[in-house]
Amino acid sequence: MTDTTDPGTAPHPTDPGTAGTDSPGSPPESAPDQRHRRRTAWRAATRTLARSSAEHRIGERLADLAAHASSVYDPDDWTDMYGDGVVEELERRVAGHLGTEAAAFFPTGTMAQQVALRCWAARTGNPVVALHPRAHPELHEGGAFAAVSALRTVHPTSEPRLPTADEVRECPEPFGALMLELPLREPGFVLPTWDELTQTVAAARERDAVVHFDGARLWECAPHFGRPLAEIAGLADSVYVSFYKSLDGMSGAALAGPRTLVDEARTWRHRYGGQLFQQYPAALSALLGLERELPRLPEYVAHAKVVAKALGAGLREAKVPWFRVNPEVPHTHQFQVWLPYDAEVLTEAAVRQSEETGTTLFHRWFPCPEGPPGVSVTEVTVSSEGLAWTAEDVRSAVAEFTGRIA
């Protein structure tokens, strides 16, 4: 999936077209027209499981920031310059949440992780990174590890889960760093158990490798592991977190870890072009996310289990030929639904449901890279607006949706 909190707002890299159907004899809609139609329908919906930032107007986002920024930072302070002021405060709070010595703000997670792994490669003397073949750097970063940072990757497993301790031990090639994406998005936002995670980390240590967590969505992992964020992050030598996914910030990321690593990362951030003049809108929106969204994530995770179970019940009641809720019990507040229909057909049904009923159950669908031909997948996210949905609400919405599949 593309790197966005809303799978309905950006094209899947394996999907050559965009969703939508046209009336016989009418000219096909252009991609921008289809995108505008989807966003308009989903923004106008009065009931939705989650509303992404892509469904808001610029003025709305700016107004919200202006109205609430004073609750997290002194608005009479000077604007930041090259990472001081409000950016430093954000870094301090992130380090506090994750229990690390320091943290550095980055404009993108792609840059943050490249810098982290480049620094570790210089320290270990080994530029090889062990990671999952469907991890973000392997699918969505244009080969940047090799092209930009002279890193090379190996894959301890190709199973739709993170590698086990035995797979890490048995990886035939030495590696300097093990990168674990928590949760692993592509196979369904999946996580290991706490014991499995600690054993995998220990196996990497046995091979004298450092451990880096791709924690773009680490914030919502605590309920699954039953551990506080600082204890989870403490397993790794460095951690990257995102602000615009689960926390609904405008943009940005942070790299957290030992102070010596973070100080070195700041130098490389400048060299990579990430030392921006002013970043206060992104920093303020990230602080708001830490204040408003982070405490509610356990609620979202718990209710996602209710929604997933009700979706399964509704799809059985609708007598669809086959379906999969993946994982059956979500590990976070996000999960997948698979159906045996064309992705454009399912996206059209989702848009029509929003337009005709004011209810958005699903967003955009894509051909499922994990499944057999003819199967499509969508991502379901449960956030604040989804907490109002009962199991019966979900089953009713499923009936409305499946009735529009043509």
C-alpha cells in the first residue's frame, strides 16, 4: 500500500488505473476527476469509521491548528529557525514518550531511516540491512537504500509476518542491522507477540547486529504487546516514528535513540537536505497529535476488534462468495478486508454508498498482492468517529455496500 493514512486517497503502486466506472457511451472520467469525486463523497459523509487529513480543506486544517496550538505550545514564542524552539520541544517530548536519550525531527520517515541505518552501517562496518521484503523501504522508496546510502538488503523471511528468532539466526549472510517494521503493514498491520519480538531482537544481538524499529505506526502497538511505549522502544537501538499517520499530524517524523547517534543523525539530516528553515506548522500539529490522538489509540484498537468481528458477520449474512478479514482479530486499529471482486467495482460501490447514504464504510480498493488473482483488498482504520459505530451499525453498512456491488 502507498504510505498514507487513507488508502482511498492515493493509488496503489500495483494498480495501473484509478477506481470508478462510467455510464455506457460516456467519456471515461480522468484520474483527477475520479479522485475529486471520491474525496467529495467521503468528506460529505456524516458517518465514517475514520476521517483522514486528506478529506479536509486547507482552510479547515489551518483553522484547527490556529485554534488549538496554544494548548500545546506558547503561541507568543518565536517561530523556529533551523530546528530550534517548537521543534526542539517536540523532540524533547518524543524522547520522553519513547524513553530515549534524544530524538531528532525529520521532514520524512524515508530520510530518517536512511540516516539511521547509514549511521549504524558506519559504526558496525557492515552496510547490509536485514528486513522483510514487503517492508516500506523495499516497496515504496525507489531503491533509495542502495541508490542514496550505499546500503544493501537481505530478507530473513518472505512469510507474511516479521522474521522469527530462528530465521534471524539462520540468515545465510552477515548483516549489520536488523530492521523491524512494527506493525508490518502490507500483510495486514501484523505484529508478533511480545515474547516473539524479544526473542527476535535477542537473535540479532547474538549476531552482533543492531536493531532498528520502523515504528511509523509504533504509537498504536502498546495495547497488543501489553507494554508501555518506552519498554517497546527500549528493545531497539534506534526507533523511527511518524506524526502524520496515527497522530493525524500534517507531516514529519522523528528518529529516537542514544544521544550520540541522534547528534550524528542531525549532521546527516543537513547533508540530506532535511535542515529546513521553519517547520512550526508540522511541529505544532505533531504536538497536537501527541496530546489529542495518542491517549485515544487504545480505544481505537479495542473498537477495531468490534468492527472487524461485525464486518465478518455482515459479510457472511450478505452471502458474498468469499471474504477475509485480515487479521481476523486486528493487532492495531487498522486491518484489511479481502473480497473476490474487481477493485474498481468495489471502489465504485464504496463511493456510491457514501454519496447515496452519507455513510462511508470502505475507502478505495486495490488488487491484492498477497492473494490470488481476482481478489481485492482495502484497509480499514478505526479512529474517533468510528467509536460511535455499534456492531449492528457495521452489519447494516455492510448490507448497504454489498447491495451496490454490480
